Amino acid sequence: MPNCLFCQIVAGEIPCHKVYEDENVLAFLDIHPLNPGHTQIIPKIHSEHLLEARGEDFGAVMEAAKKITPAILQSVGAPGCNIHSNIGRAAGQVVFHTHVHLIPRYDDDGFQEWERTGQVSNGLEGVAERIRDILVKVGM
């Protein structure tokens, strides 16, 4: 897509700090990292987010994550990592090209993920039932 930031990076029109590339994916440092080594992996073929990516592109991104995450963690001395993808504006997606964040984590980095205020565990069985019903309807 001509106006897609990540497609422009793949095409070499916009520079990046590349850490890995193969025929299917490109991985580069995030320009606004949460921690040093924060990397993004993108498929070279455009899709808006992981749920719209072709299966082989989804798989290639995950295989790349599996390959490069240990190198990232070793290079920055991080004991953990979040592998994260935002799907949709409500989830914080800003660039609408499939991408996965590899975020090195430290015990004391101050980045709080999954914080919740209020109770949402009521009605879980009803939610599970609705999900199962939809999966049956679509033949899964």
C-alpha cells in the first residue's frame, strides 16, 4: 500500500534499524521503544492486522519472533519479553499494517501491562458460551 508506513519501510523508502530480514518478514527496532531492544516484526505483504494476515505470513512472523527474541534478550540483558500485537484502534493499534512487538522486560522497568480497575470476571460462562456458539456457526 503506497501510504502505509511499514510498506514504505519494506520498500526501502523509509530507513529503519533492521535486526532481521528474510523473504517473508522484516524486523526492526521500534522508534519509540518501551525498553532498549523493543523490536517490531512485520510481514512484507500488507495486511491491516494479524487477524487479516495470510496464514503463512502469520506463521512467518511467529517463526521470526521465536528466532530473534533470544538474541534481543541476550543483547540487552533482559530476563523476559512480551510478544504483543494490537488489533484495532481501540487496542492501541496506530500503524495499520500487521506487526508484532517484541518488548524486552525487566523486573523493575515500571511498564505495567494488564492492569485493571474493577471486576470483569462475572458472567464468564455466558461469554464462553457465546464464543462457542459463534465458532459452531462458522464451522469451527
